[in-house]
Amino acid sequence: MSNKINVIVTARECKNNNERLIRKFCKKVKKERIIEQVRDRKRYKKPSVVKKEKRIRAQRARQREALKKQRAIERRNRNKK
């Protein structure tokens, strides 16, 4: 179950700007959900709680996707007029 995650940010990528480098690193870490995993693993959670949280997370993701599709349709309709 060990997921190998490589979060690499190079100075060349950020044009040697340290602030930009840190910001980019933080964004990549958040996107990979590394901090969230560490916090989750600190304490034991019952399997039922894990399952419930997973279900809620999936439900929110579905809602987000539906909202994205709806906004895209609205944008297309606005451009047609």
C-alpha cells in the first residue's frame, strides 16, 4: 500500500525565485494530499468511520463534477447568444 510520491520542484522551474519555489512545492504537496495522509494516520480510526468519510468525500467529488458540467453548459449557452 506504499504509494511512492515524488514531489520535485526545481529552481530552474521557478526561475530561481525562492518564494515561488516554496509556493509551488506547497501546491504540489496539497494536491498529492500528503499532509492529510499524515494527519489521518496519527490516530486509529474505526473501519466504519473510514468508510463513512470515504463515502462523503466521493459524494462531494460527484457534486463538484456535476457543478463543473453545469457551469460549462451555461458558458456554452451564453456564448451562443
